[in-house]
Amino acid sequence: MKRLLELLKSAFVTGLLVVLPAWLAVLLLIQLLLKLGVLVKPIASQMPDGVNHPQLVALAVFIVICLAVGLLVHTAVGRLIGRTLGDNVFNRVPGYQPLRNIARQFSDMNANDGFKPALIDVEDGCLAPAFLIDAHDNGLSTVFMPSVPTPMAGSVFIMPSGRVHPIDVPVTTMMACISKWGSGSAELLAALEKRP
């Protein structure tokens, strides 16, 4: 009975960690569309009957804005604006840099910058999944060791580079292993054994 309660508790927490962010994102999007609906109401009233619903117009405006921003980011001017905003505004927001690096890894799994999956020696021969952030010239490395099952939170360590073992697995594989309490770690260990 105790094991069943532990399983149910674990399942509830896992479900909460998956459902709550998704639910909050949906609520945020609905609020955004409602606010945008108020702004576009004068435009919607000028549209033909059947198409003059403010929320539909707001959704169309939202899609056009996302498309325009996406296209702008792919231009030289957009990249300059993005870099300027990133350096002067967003980088001052706590947690922005790690989130940006993770998003960059998801969008380009062959990128050489950002988080690199690794296994680190923690103590007594135990290994822990982590991300190599930077290898320094003085024989030390900066690593981020995520918390289980939330890979977006964790601890930063500066440790001897000899205890950091980068592995050739996609970031998504590492994130899945961490969010599933280590399930799938055999793939990480196999990657460690293939290292030269």
C-alpha cells in the first residue's frame, strides 16, 4: 500500500510538472488574445459579418506579428537588434542566458556553443548528468548540474576538468533522462564508453 501511495504521489508530481507549465502557457495566450481582441475591436467592426469576431481578428494579428518577428530575426538588421536587446536588456534578466542556450541547442543540435551534455564525477565513483558550460585554461570547467525532474533548475559547479566527461548525445536525450528521474541513462553510459 505504501508503495502504491509513493507511485501515486510521484505520478501526481510528474503530471503537475508537465501540465502546470502547459496550462499556464495556454492561460497566458488566452489573456494575450483577449487583450489584443480589445485593441483590434475597431478593426473587427469594419469587417464583413461572420468575420468580425474580435478574438479571430486578434488571433490573426498575433500570427502575423509572430511571423513578422520571425522573419525580422532572420535578417541582418533583426540579428543586430536581437543582439543589442540581448546584451543590454535580456541578459540582465536572471535565468535568461541558460534558457537561451537551451533553446539554441534545441533549434540547432549541431551548435558548438551552449550546453554540452556530460557526466561528471561527483564522489566515490558516482556519475551525475550535467551540462558542460565552459572549459577554462587553468584546468577547471564550469558545469551546470540540473535538478531532477526539473532540468531548468540546478547548481553550477567549477570543478577539475578531469572529472567532467562530455558525451555525444543530443540535448533532448539528456533532458529526457533528467526529467524521467534517470530513466534512459543507459544511452548516456553507452555514449561515455564510446569516448576516445
